[in-house]
Amino acid sequence: MTQSLILEKGPFSKDFAARVVEYYRSVDDGGTYAERKLREWEGDSGIILYQAGRGSDPVGWVVYRPDSSAVEEIVAQTEEKGLRESMMDALVGRESLVSAELLQNDTEKYGWMLRYGFRPTRRFTRDGAGLVKMELSIAVYLKKVRGKPPAKSYPDSEQVIIQKVPPTRSPEELKASLMNVIDSLGGLAKFVKQGESVVIKPNVVADHGFREGKYHGGVVTDLRVVRALIEILLPVAGKITVAEGASINRAETGKLFEHYGYDRLNEMDPEKVELVDLNADSLVRKTVPHGKRMLSREIPVTLDRADVIISMPVMKTHFAALVSLSIKNLQGAIAPLEKYMSHFFGLWQNLINIHHLVKPKLVIVDGLTAQEDFGPVYGTPKTMNLLIGGTNPVAVDATAARIMGFDPLLSPPILFAYMQGLGPVEPDKIQLLGASIDEVRDPFKEAELDVSGGERFLIHDGGACGGCRGYLHYVLNKLRRPDPKHPGINLIDRPFDRRVNVFLGPEAEVEPDPEETNVFLGICQQHQAEGGKHLPGCPPHAEVIMKGLYSLYPDVQRPRYADEHAEDKLEKMLMEVLEEEK
Ligand code: SF4
């Protein structure tokens, strides 16, 4: 049996340097890349050299830059088949999601990294050398880490309270239930000191909550719970801000506040209570520690300056993330361009990046009326009459997911947060207070995804994760409607002259045929971008997929998902940012 491969930090050695110089002799044909990098690494305390070994036998090295999570070199000392892949597996097990930077003319390394699951996201020049940045596909990463423990086990045990709320939900009952959540977790004084500023971050995502003029719940945080929390906070807090930044039509947070009656909250104490649209707030740039996919993020000053942040998500399913709970709730806490960039660079990882910079002190999940099926906005309300509270978002979300009947680690945001050390999911590390999970568990209907194509509209799903599958399902559904040009058939079955192929996921079972129309989805398909229409993102935003696929039907009006002009503006802004970075 082959011994498992271990990575250990070590010093730069002459042997390592000689191997690097030897390798680049052919790759860099007369260049000085190897010598320059060796000098740079040796003088840089921010670089780690991992020595890979089996037992006491050294087998290779990995040069790793933790502040950008980038592999800068990987060298095998033996000809063992699959050795570099094993070294990369060990690195991913230790450092989680990684990227890589390599010379553009290092085609051999590019080839095996592509086969491993890295994708080229940027080509640029530094110190005269043409480089390519590669990101590990998240779908590949999810498969690599599934069932494995994080590199560092979360050291603490976290408390989570499951609070049952009387179905009558009177203001007094809601306030008493909330008070019980807070008291069980240590009491109000533990969270808010006299005169401190508190930001409540509810989930006010979209205007889809009303049916036939009546709000049935489950889409936005129940106004009555927010009101009850403000009542509890008023005697202590110096200022209470209810802050949100709408996620779909990003210019409409104010309208949503009005729509759901939030705009009247400041009547409770006009001096102390205010509403803030985080999409219009001033921003402060922060470096993400051990940045992955994005190395810095702009955070609204309202959150940056708050003494205390209380996150109040709704208990919901999510068509791409399985559940939308407290980790997902912070997607609303960033500015429109940042939201757009999250989709572009990798939504799940960027939720974790935000959690390094915005840290709610208390999480209270609104599970009065939850949402199942095609959440977070098009699902069905589900009565649960619960509040779930805690101080650690991962422990709270894991508990809520279990109540919903799901394995928490099947939700990418929870898995990413767990693997990157933000909190525990193990039942023996979550001390439950209040009701037990068994007492309140009521399985939720999961969003069912259909990514099947049509007669001449083929979908090639090469192991895509729920991100691309979920967003593609949403758009394909819009094509399952009558084709005005061909009565009796749906748009998706239109008899295109050139067959349409949509490729998603990191694996390829079919080679794209250049004679056909080819659409490539997301970072997983970025390496094919030049062979057709590439829809960027991870997952691409619904509006990006909508625009891309509807461009195949120039005679059909595209359904509206989000404010198209706002999205176009954001796309332009992002392109400017990327251009500046070059
Ligand atoms: S590009 Fe799509 S399939 Fe690939 S990891 Fe991102 S969301 Fe998943």
C-alpha cells in the first residue's frame, strides 16, 4: 500500500533550486524566470515552501503564497505517476480552495493543471514574463473535500438555541421568545453595552413575497420579529440601524422596505432607529485574510462602524445553495458591484470572504414562516414557528439545515465555512438549548432542478455543481414556453439550423463541434471561451445566462430578471476594474 503523502514546511534548499532552474531551462528558453522567482521566494517571509514526503522519503515541493492562496510552483522529485496530483490533493486538504500562477508558455504544466481541475481566469504580464492565473474549479474542489474533515478541526463547542414560538405569534409572544433566545445565549448585556450602535441585518431580498395582494411569509425576515428585537434593544442601544442591500434589483432596497412595511420601523423611536440601504452606502476597502478568489472587498461603512451586528436571515431553501440561512444572508451586506463580482469570481467562496470582514455577534434565524421548494424567492411558504439563535453562523446554519431535513455539508456555503474553519457542524460540537432537532424537524421540499435541453438545444453537464445547474434551470424554464415562430413547440425545441450546445461543469464528455453553436458556462468552462459564447461567473448571474441564451432568439423578447441597465452598468464597472488590475 502506498504511504499517504504529507506536506511539511521546510527551508529552500540547493536541491530545490537546482530542480527549478533545470525545469525552466526548456520551458523559459533562455529567460531568467527561474532565477528571478528563486530570489523573490527566498527573500519573502510571506512564502511557504512545502516539502512533500511519504514517510521519511522526500518526493517534491510546493511553493505556496498564503495571502493570495496561490501555488507558485510545484516540483516532483520522482517520476511517480500522478505524484503532482497527489501533492495538489494534499495541498487542497490543507489549504482548501487554491489558485495557481504559471508562465504562459509552460504548456505542460498548464495541461496537467487543466486536467486536475484548474481553469485559466486571467493572462497578464509581470516583470516581462507572460503569466496565467488559474483557479481551481469549485465543482472539483467540492468533490475533493466531500466527506473529509477540515485541515484544522474547529477548537470550540458552540451553543445554538431552538426556540419554539406559539402559533398565535402575538407581539408579546414574539418578544418573550426572542428574549428567551438572547437570555439562553448569555443575556442582552453580553451582546450590547449601554449606548452601543447596533445594526440589524434582515433578509429583504425581493418583492416576490406577495400573492394576490397578501404577504404569505417566508421571503423576507418577518417584520414583527424585527420590531420585537428593536423593542428589546431600545433601552440599551445608542442607535439601531436596520440595514439591507437588495440582491435582485439592487436599486430597489428602499422600495422593498416600503413594500414590506419596514419603512415604519423608525417610528418606534425616530431619534434612535434608522433604515440604511447598504447598496447606496459609502464603502471601505478591506483585505481578505488568506484571500481566495478575491483578495479584498469593499464593505459598507454602516457595517464597518457598527459596535454590534445582528444577522436575521429567513429559514429557506435555495435552488443553488440548498439552503439560504445566515451565511448566505451576508450576500445582501455588500455593495452592488461587490455582489456582481461575487458571482463573477465565485459566489460560495466570496460569502466566506465577507465573513472574515463582517462578523455578526448574534444570529437569529426567522423560522416562523419558512420557505421550501424553489427558494429563496419563488418557493412555497412553510409554517415552522421557530427561532434559531446562536453566535456562530456555521453552527446555527448546520442546526437549521438539520431541522429542514438536510445534511448541512451538502450546502456549499456551509461546507466552505466549515472547511475554512469558521465554525463546527459536528453535532458533538454544537450544544443545543431549547427544543431538540428531533422534536421540530420537518423535512423541507428541496428545489428540483431540470437542466434537460430540447430537440436541437443540447445540454452537456460535465459534473457541474448546484451553482450552474440551479441558475441554468431557472433560465431554461423560461425557454419552456411556446415559440412564437413555430406554433406547437416550445422555444427550447426550436429547430435551429446549427445545433446549440450548452456546456457546463469541469468534465467534458463531448468535444465542442466548431460547426455548431456552442455556449460555455462559468469558470469551469472558461478554457473553452474562444470556441463560442462564454458566460462568465461562478455561477454566472441569472441575468448573464438569460442574456446569453436569449441572444439565440433575437426575435423573442427576453424575460426580465433584474434591472437590465443596472446589471449592464455593473458589468462595465467590473470590466474597468479587471482592466486596471492588468
Ligand atoms: S462554474 Fe458553475 S459548475 Fe463550475 S464551480 Fe462554478 S458554479 Fe459550479
